[in-house]
Amino acid sequence: MSTPSGSSRPDDAAAQGPTDPDAIKADIEATREQLAGTVDELSHRLDVPARAKEGAARARDTAVETYRESPPVVAGAGAALVGLVGLIAWRRRRKRRRAAAALSSGAALAEARAEARRARQEAAREAARARRAVAKNARRTRRTSRRVSRKVRT
């Protein structure tokens, strides 16, 4: 006699699980319960906003309980926390201002470099014009000297 899995051994059927329909249904229900619990736990872990709210509520409850036990200590800790937050904000603002000043001085430096480059280019253009003018005058002078030398010969 062969089983649906293709095996002909009868003890394989016992290893696969119960054959009684009620036992199978109970096994399915137990598996569903386990799966439902796993899904609930995973959905709770993935619900970040709800977990954040729970953490905030726990922190608030802890703070209230601590305040009820010793109010001056909590007030001092609150003042220290406010001071620390203020110090961090002040340092960040100062750092941003310095970065902006460095950028503006960097921009001024870049502008000065660009101006120097433009001045060098203009000087190079003027030098080229002067060379062309000298060459033109040299050609005129040679032409004129040739004319004069021709007139002198004749």
C-alpha cells in the first residue's frame, strides 16, 4: 500500500501527524493561534509611531513619579537640560554664522581671483595689439625705405 508521498512504509504516516479529522483541526487551530500571535508581535514591532508614543508615555510617567519623590532635584535637572539645549543651539548657530562668513570671504577671494584673471587677459590683449602695431609700423618703414631707395637710384 502506498501513501500520497510515494512511500510504502506505514510508520511514515504516523510521523507526519495525526490522521483523525478532529486532531487535524485542533492542530490547524493551534498553528493559526501561533501565527496570529507572531503576526501581532511583528505588527507591534513595526508600528514605530505607536512604540514612540509608548516610550514617551513611560518617560513622562517616570518623570512625574520622580518629581513627586523629590521636586527640587527634578527642577534642577530640567533647568540643566534647558541650559544644555540652549548651549547646543547657540553653538550650532555660531558654527553656521562662521561657515557663512567663510563662504562669503571665500566668495570674495574667488571674485578677486577672477578679477586678476580678467586683468591678465586684458593685459595680454593690449600686448598683442602693441605687437601688431609695432609690426605694422615696421612694414610701413620698410616700404617707405624701399621707396626712398628707389628714388635715390633713379
